[in-house]
Amino acid sequence: MKNLLKSIALMIITLLVIFTACGGGGGGSSSGGGDGEIPAGMFTKEVAYSDGYVADSNLFSTTAFCHFQIYYKKDDIAGSGNINSIYLRCQTDLASAVSCSNVSIKLGHTSIADLLVDMTQNINQGKGSAVTVLNDATITIPAGSAGDYFEIPLTTSFNYNGVDDLIVDITRAAACPVAVSLCLGMETGNTYTKYRYSTNSSSPDNGNSGNISYLFHIQFKFAGGDNKVDYSMSPSINNFGPFTTDGDFNRVQVLYPAASIAGSGRITAIGLQLAEESAFYYSYKYTVRMGYSQYNSLGVHSWEDNFNQGSPVTVANSVNFVIPQGVPAGKFIWLSLNDGTFTYDGTGNLVIEITTMNATGIVKMGMHTTGSGQLAHGSSVDTFCNNVITEALQIALRFYGGTMDVITEENSNTGHIFNSDPHGRINLYRASELGTAGTITSVACRMHNNASAETDYANYRIIIGHCPLESLDSDPDNNFVSQLTAVNGTVSIPGGLVKGDWIEVPLSTPFVYDGKSNLAVWMGTTDTTGAGVTHSVKCTAIDSTQYAGQNADGIPGSVSVTPQDFKLDMKFKISK
């Protein structure tokens, strides 16, 4: 690699770093940077507490003004990706359509524990810029029945990360002709402040009015992203494989009804949630088949009979896979689906079959009770499954069109990525964290500074390649396989970014990622940059178990580096 790097002819290419708010912003392509040939998968996530109901008529009323902020928890949303529409729910019948003008909506990530009375403090508070997704528009609520949802299409999509909580900020600056009653629900014991509002245009951000019990029923429509299916915040431990050394439990089939998925489109990866922290590095080979079943619940049939509506597709075939040590309970690991294409039709009962071989250890996955026979388990060498239980694995389906995000606990930051002096770091991302094969067209780091200054960084370089190791080596030659120099020139960071926004760098030479290998990304400057400012980016430091050797300090192209135990936040834009 050293000789290769020395022989590279230096191209002076000035790259404009795209400002991508943590919320997405800018109306970016929902195809995840793709060429438009593959449509983004669509899915809907509903948050609708049901332990009690009340109505609200303030949001869309005959008063001249209102400003609402509504707080939705990440585990209630249970998804991530590009939000293109939101839906609210009528509490009563609406005899005729109602149009309300001068409506603006912002969406923003947040880390606050509770909504503050000063509503300016609830967004733009360290998790990125709030994004105006609808600006001074007229929305029409159609005639309908109590319980109907109505759509509010967004003119700018919002890239929700699924890691932070979400604020929906709605301002109406004109009276509606009649009041519309909206549905709110309660969840027993869940008493954070769920919304605040002001109806005084003279103090629009003074949210003295609020509620700790009831939350607006809402649906979020995603175009591409990760859909946690039938998600439970308190999963039980699955003792029935498939990541096991017991040959009697190394094959599972799980059935997911269409209603639990609430989406359609191409599925590029499957996420499984760990029920316990992984104790060691364990390796496997996995095979995944996907198809449809006419059964509403699985029985003790042959494995093939459960795929009784068309032929299943082998989407992954004998893929080498490592579950790293120290992955905490509750995190998802990702299985890449590179050997076949499966596009879910949105109506059928989906059956996912996972078979493992050559296992070196046991890692237990999360599951939850469904009330019907949704999980069949048994041996890969048998014709029939051994048993069917009333649980389902906690999975996430990655629909084409989103990004691959690695967002850490963010307990630290580093200034070695965008610095005035020669600095750099190699960052290692494991296949189990990524999950999707394709062409990587940009990488992004999450900013730690409170604000950005418009800055050019000369002599900037990004080297990216597959990595054969689970922890980085001090010799850079050992860290890369089939690497390429994806950026070599000047990188420009715009002003106007805030803490939590993403600094996105387009790759002048995109990288084809195989989805099965670990990935190394070396970012930094090879000489003085001419910049007078450092932009720090978020990471998690000193985690010798989960992130052992996941980062190495050293100038891109240097002959040796220093491995360290931390992980840098990274967002990958990828297309097929």
C-alpha cells in the first residue's frame, strides 16, 4: 500500500462538502444517492397510545395562531430513514373537507428528557439542525370518519436517524374555517411531557400549555430506511437459534404478516437484535431465504411447505460472518443480502429463513410473543421443523433508499479529521454494523462544534477499502484489501452547521462495497491545510470491549499508525 500511495498522481480536486443537517434537509434524493433506477422502499410507522383517549381542537382551530411541539420517542417510532409524509388522526367525523393555511412544520432530533417551556430549547440543542419540511403551506383535511388518518405531504424530506428522539414542530399562522378534532392517546405509566403549545403570537415559543399524559396519534411515512417490525422495547431471550453451535436449532423460519411490516419494496439487509451482550468473537456461515406463505401461522410442516406461495429466493448463500465481542444487548447486527434480490409486495405473509453453519459460539437474539405460531425452529439437515412457538425474532428490514449509519454513544470527539495541521484517522466499520452491499458515493461525520466556520482544507485525502481484520493493525498495509483513494484534493466545509449536523464529503471515486467484509476508511490531511480552524466530530472513546482497535491515529499514507479503542460516527450514502 505504501508504494501504491507514493505512486498516486496527486489530483487537485476541490470538493464541496455537502451540508446535511442531522435531520436530512435539502430535499435529498430518497434513493440514498442512487441513480433512480431502483425505487425507494416505502413503509409506515405508527405511534398510537391506546390506554385512553382524548381530543384536541387547538392545533387546527379558529384561533388566529398556534405553535405546537410534539415529542416522539425513538422506541415508539421504531424506524429510521427518509420521512416524506406525516399523518394525523381525526377524533370525530368530518362532514366536509377543511383547509388550513399558513402552516409550517419542522422536524428535529433531540436528546432532552422532557419538553421545556421555552420551546426554542427543545430543538437545535446538539443533535443537529431542525429542518423546515413544510413552509407556510395550505393543508387540506378531507371529509372522513372518526379514526381516519389524513396525510400531510412534506415538501422536503427529513432523514430521521432512529437513534435520537424526534420533535414535530407545527406552526399555524392563520385561523382554520372550523376546528378539527384530533385524536390523542395515553400509555399508562409513560408520563414525560408529550407536547407543549402557545396560542399567543406575541410569545410564540412560550409553551406554558402542555400535557404529560396524552400524545397525538401519528404515522410517519418513510421512503427508504430501516423498519423495526413488531418491535418490543422489552424482548425476551430466544433460546432457539439460529446463531448456535447446537445443530438441532441452527435453522429458523419466522413469519411476519403484512400488517406488521406496513411497507413494500426491495429489502437489502436484515437486522437482528441481540438479547444479551456478545461475550466473544464468534464466526458463522449464514444462508437466508425469503418468500411468502399462505399460512397465517406456521405449523410443524416441512421447511419447503411453509414457503407455499411461490418459490423462495436465496438472498444470502453461505456468507462468512462474525458477531464481534462486546456488542451490547439491544443493538442490532446486520445480515447482508447480496446473492439474490427480494422485493416485498406489501401484501403477503413474509417468511424469512435463516440457517447457520460452522458456528464457533452461541449468541442469543431477542424475540417477543405474538400470540400465534410465527417461529419454526429445527435442524438444517432435517426435512421438517422440530417445533413452532408463539414468538417472533426482533428484526429490522432495511428497505432500499436509506443510508448506512453508524452512530455511537457519542461520549467524546476528535479534531483529527478536519484540522489545520497534518492529521488523520483510520476508522474500522464491521460488516455486522453496515449490512448493505453497493456503491458508496459519500461519507459523513457528525459535527461536535457548536457552529461551523466556512473553511477549506487543502491536502485532504480519503482512502477506503475492505478490511480483513476485526481490529486495526499498526501497519496500514494489513488494514486494507482492494483499497482506493476516494478523495485527494481540497475539501470545503460551509458555514451554518450546528452541533449534530453531518459533514458530508462526496467521493470523487466511489467505492464498491461487497456488504460481507469489514470496511476501513482513512480520513485526514497529508500536509498543512491552510485552514485556521478545527472542526471536531463525534465519536465514542475508551471502550476496549465494544470498540477495541476500531480506530487508528495517523496521517493518510503514513507507514505506521496507532490503534485505539474508539469508534467515529459515520454515515454512508450507498446505491445499487
